[in-house]
Amino acid sequence: MKRRIESEMIHGGNKQHDYDGSLTTPIFQTSTFAFSTAEQGEKRFAGAEDGFIYSRLGNPTVRMLEERIAVLEQGEKGLAFASGMAAVSAVLTSLTKGGDHILCSKGVYGCTYGLLQWLKEKYSITHSFSALSSEDRLNETIAEKTPACIFIETPINPTMTVLDLEMIARVAHSSGIPVVVDNTFCSPYLQQPLTLGCDIVLHSATKYISGHGDVVAGLVVGKDSYISALAKQEQKDSGGVLAPFDAWLLLRGLKTLHIRMDRHTSNATWMAEKLLQHPKVDRVFYPGNLTGSEGNIVEKQMRQAGGVLSFDVKGTKQTAQQMMNHLKMIKIAVSLGDAETLIQHPATMTHAVIPEHDRVKMGISDTMVRLSVGLESKEDIWADIVQALDRM
Ligand SMILES: *Cc1c(COP(=O)(O)O)cnc(C)c1O
């Protein structure tokens, strides 16, 4: 019987192991695994027998998380990393070699931007940013310089515009180019890029999948052949593996992901509406407010609009900073997807590494603040923002 996604969030990929009937997966806090004989060790190293060897090559708690995320993203195989950036860097280096080109969405996470810079400086792996919004333009861009892969975020942080994943995957595949999606802002509950034809999906599990601001982690899902090679090469030899306890925290987070996302989204939708009407707010950026062709994309590929929104306050950078300083309940912090509402200033925080002219092209102004709407009462979050805007 095919289960609905809410049930899959709790049970999907949860294999029945006989750990004395333990309802939750135990934390296998071990670095190595003893073989019963030398021959068994030989077989495991040769890949002729399943089983664990050493926790950088696999661990039962971590493996359970990898199986769970693969089911939730509807992919063949998952792999866990020590951070979202360990996942991004493993995937990008696995798909490229010196001299290659990476085509990216117009905005990417600040450290992904930093990684692209040093890949260019050290290994001559170049990149370009493109709107990726029209099929004709995308065909032209690919024809001009065939990329080794296309790397996308949607919604794009922090301007919250969206890209048509199904269209991009179709165009890319006609030239044999793999499409990678950083699905951090959505989680598999809101958007499943693999079902839209994309090849590889990755997450900073630090955000919604953890949901409680207590772990830094990354996840990748894709085809069995690709993920197995990623595990054996990039991960085994560069070493960015997830710790068993952190995997256990994520297994716990997954079970409430759908309920948290429902609340994050309903709070954010309400907040976006209120902000639009406030006289000291200039513009509001939220997928749920998009109309026209972008609105259609949200409708087509996202279950809900999500919990992150940005807005421009009227005034200057200092006005935006003053507003943040007046907040009482809302915390000034980067990251997102936690129970607590978090606010940050992209131009001086998450996107500070991006040179000003690129940043402005991405639509990130000095007066923009980004809000990760938490799970508190929406009235209390709004009251905090209103009193801070009033004092600005
Ligand atoms: C946070 C984040 C990352 C990086 O993840 P870490 O877990 O902090 O390494 C990558 N992409 C996006 C969209 C993020 O928000």
C-alpha cells in the first residue's frame, strides 16, 4: 500500500532491524567494526560482503538516515555529510575537472559562491550565473559554453524567486547535462526535484530537516551508481562524514518535518501579507506572493510556499540594522528552519562575500532583511516586528 507523505516522514525507509525492539535507531557511537575472521575483513574490503568496516566508510545510524532521505526525496540512494557545504563541495568536485564550466542560478548560498571562486582560482573550473527562466535563453546559454553541470537553488535565497525545475531538467538533458538542486529551503516535504527530472538533490540538513538549530549536516540523494561513487571517492578520501549522534538528531527531526513545515508556512504566509501593508516596508519577497509565470511555478512544483521571506525596509542600511536591534523575541542569527524566528541582514552577513555589484544584480539591497519565520504564535512574531519598525 502506497503511504501518503505524512506517514512516509515517520516511516519511510525505516528498515526493521532487530535492535532488541528499539523503536528508534540506536546511536552506533563507534569508529570501527570488528570482523569475525580475517577472511570476512578481506570480503568486506573487496565489496563481496555487505557490512560495516570503519565509520568514515559507513555507520548504521548514519546509514539509516541515508535510507530515510532517499525514500523521502524519491531517489535511489542517499549520502550524509558533515555539513551542507561538505555536500555541495563533494557534488561539485565529483561532476567537474579542471577547465570545466558550471552554470548556476542567479543566486546561490554565500559559501557556495565562495567555493565557486576558489574552484576557479585553483583548478580553472569556471562558472556563470544565469536567470535560467526562459527555455530559449537556456538553450542559447548551453550552446555558448556547455557546462559540466547546472547548479540550482529554488527558491533563490534571499530574493525568493523560483525556477522551473522540470523545464531546466528537460533542456539540460537534451544536451546530457546533469542538474543539481540545493533543496535546503524546501525540504523534501515541499519540493521533490528528482520527481521533476533533476538528477541530484542536496540539503543543508542543518536547516529544516534538523529543525531545532542543534546540528550542522548535509545530505545528497541521487542514482545508486552516482551516490556509490561519491561515497567511495569524494567522501571516503576527503572525509567529511556525519557523526552518528548528529545522524540520530536528524532522524528525530524528520519525524516532525511535515508538521513544522505546515506551521512555518502558515505563519510566513500571514506575515508576508501583513508586511505588504506596513507603511515602513518597501518590498516583500515571498514565494507565496509571486504571481504570473512564477506563481504558476510555485503552484506546479511546491507543496507550500515555505517559511522564509525577505523584505526591504524604507531607509538605509542603518535603518534596517536599527530595526533588527529593536527586536525583543526574534533572534538576530543566520541559519533558518529553527523553532525560533531568526532575522539576518544578507548584505552584511550571509551574502557579504559577494562583491557589491554582483549582489545588487542578485537583487540584494542594503535595506533587505531576511526572516526565517519560526513556530511561535504568529501574532507575537508580528507584534515584535511592528514595535521594531515603529521605533526605526
Ligand atoms: C546553510 C546552507 C548551505 C550550507 O550548509 P551548512 O550546513 O551550513 O554547511 C547550503 N545551501 C543553502 C541554501 C543553505 O541555506
